[in-house]
Amino acid sequence: MLARKAVEKGLVTAEQVAAMTNEEVYRFIFAAGFSTAERVTDLSGRGVGMDVVRTNIAKLNGVVNINSSKGKGTTIEILIPLTVAIMPAMVVGVGKALYCVPLQSIIEIVKPEKSMVYSVSGQPVMRLRDIVLPLIDLRERLRESEAQSEQPVCSGDRGGRPAGGAGGGSADRAAGDRHQTFG
């Protein structure tokens, strides 16, 4: 069916298809605008889908392989390098920019009262439930100049250390959460 549709759409000639391997024919699935659907619906026939999949997998330095056996089925294999991880992250705004912080690094998010934040030996700290936490101003650290008025603080464990290794980073705003690719 793929080969027939490719010929119908003028992507190749019948002679060219006859000389192709199965793997070469399967590549038509990833061509922009290619579809085997007879009619266009809300879900199919527009030729948008597998080309987007391949593009996004390639951005992760991955590959997509297809293997199909008539009467048995089709296997689509997506290979992504182990150095890439997709994990839940908190999106925080610092100035005009948005940054993702892995949720596993965040213990809690608080909007401190002014009385909770002060300085010890010239360094900003925050008292949270009788624990004094070092406070990093992310605007300063990330060299972002524009600031907003609210300042939520992400309290984190700084590399998995016990509570004594905890600290906080102040951002301008919490902008939600999402699954983010880190690599």
C-alpha cells in the first residue's frame, strides 16, 4: 500500500519502487504530507504526524525504525540515547526568561514573607520552619535584569544531600510544570 500511494502521489515511479528495499519504502511514512488514508478526517489523511515524530526524535539524536510483516503487523522502534532524559520539571520565570528545574530537585515551593528573608555575614538566607537556608537570587546568578514583583522560592536538596545541604533559589514567578527533555 505504501509503494502504491507513493507512485500515485508522484513521489517515485513504479520502476523505482520495484528496485527499492522494504526499508526504503517504509521511509515514505515519514515524508511530509504523505498519507495512505483514502479521505481526510479530523484524525487522519492530512499527512501530518510521522514526519513530526521523526523530526522530534532526531532533535534528541534518536532514530525511528520500522519493520513490517504482512499478516503479522508493524513494529515502530524509537531509539533515544541514554544521555537524554525526559522528566517532570517546574517551570520558573526569571526576568523575561523561563527555566526548567527538575522536580526531583525541589522539596517545596514557598512565597516567603519579608520577615523570613535576611542576611547572615552578607549572604542572603531564608528561615523556613526554624531552618536557615542559603538563598540564591536566580536573577543575579543567571544575569537576568528584568524582575517581577512576586518571588516564589524553590527549596531544593542540592545534589541529594541530607537536609543540612538544602538551599533555596528565588525566582520571579512559578510558571507551571511540564515534562521536559534534559540531555
